[in-house]
Amino acid sequence: MPIFSLPRLYAIADSSLLRDEASFFHFVEELVGGGTTLLQYRNKSGSPRQVLDRAREIKRRVDRSVRLVMNDRADLCLAAGFDGVHVGQEDLSADGVRRVIGVERWLGVSTHNAEQVKIADATSADYIAIGPVFATSSKVNPDPVVGLEGVRAARALTQKPLVAIGGITRENCRSVIEAGADSVAVISGLLREPNKTVRDFLAILG
Ligand code: TZP
Ligand code: MG
């Protein structure tokens, strides 16, 4: 497994939240220009071909120092030459993804309760995400909010790097790190003024 350390901010670019392709790529460039070093591409509505085309374009536009993570799809991660995959509870299992992507690429798993954290901890996942920490409108049918208490509980159950997700803003991100998360994953909190907002998050999180 690669030596693994997560940056404090894990930006997620969700293509459904940007009105067209040009704004999507502009958004990605703003995130990276602001200092994002770990970026997940999330596209729940495109065909596999569209997802891959956009992924390749992201890769073309973004410096190699930025780690690129594909949401849901191990096959498209490989096809796009991304650095990792993030899967949820209904995607391929973590160990199934690992067999596809090999040991070098990064693998993250979403969890929503203590039981799922324990199970993910026993897999070959490189990091575990826990959430939604706060209310979110970026996910269809989100699981119940776990709160800061859920982050603390997850922290106690795993030594893998822990990502907190769901409703995280500049205002509440410190409390999430203080509850034990290593990194905060943010979707809607980056949509406005992404370059400045990324810089703000990085300044707040040190
Ligand atoms: N998983 C748990 S909450 C969530 C996902 C994908 C959405 C997070 O988006 P936002 O806009 O940062 O609340
Ligand atoms: Mg998924």
C-alpha cells in the first residue's frame, strides 16, 4: 500500500452542480488554483463514456501533483489514469476494487455508522469517509446525520485516515478536525468563489 497521508481539504467536483461543461472545468481549475491537492470527480448522471471523457479532460488540465480520485468506478479510474477510487456502500466492495486498481492507487470507502466503519477498517481501503456529519443537500437520499459524535466514534474505531463529509463549511470545519477527522470533504461549500474558498479552508485548517 502507498505511504498514505491525506491533506486537510478534500475537494469534490460534482458535475451535476455546475450548469455546463465549461463551468465545470472552470470550477475544477479554480479549486486547483486555490491550492487543492486532492480532488474527487463525482458524476452520478453521465453515461460511462461521458464520465470518462470528462475525467480525461480533468487529468489533462490539472497538474500531476494533484491527486485525482474517481467516484464509484474502478474501471473508469484506470481508463482515465486517475490516482484513486472512492466507493460507497452500494458500489463494488473495497477488496473488489483493490483487485481492479492494484496496490498503488488510493482507495476510499464511505461509511455512515459505526458498523460500516468497523467493516471498512478490516478491508484494504486506504482511508475511510464518515458522514453525513451535518445536513447535506448534495446527496440523494442521504443517510442520517452522524454529527460530531459520529466522527468521534469513527475515530475510535479505526486508525486509517478518516475523512469527514456532509455539510462542512469554513465555519464548522475546525470542529470536525477537532472531533478526530484527518480531512474534510466538501462539495457545496466550495461552489461559490472556489479559489478564495479553498484558500480560506486551507488557512483555517492549517
Ligand atoms: N456523502 C455523505 S454526505 C455527501 C456525500 C457524498 C454530500 C456532501 O456534500 P456537501 O455539499 O459538502 O454537504
Ligand atoms: Mg458510490
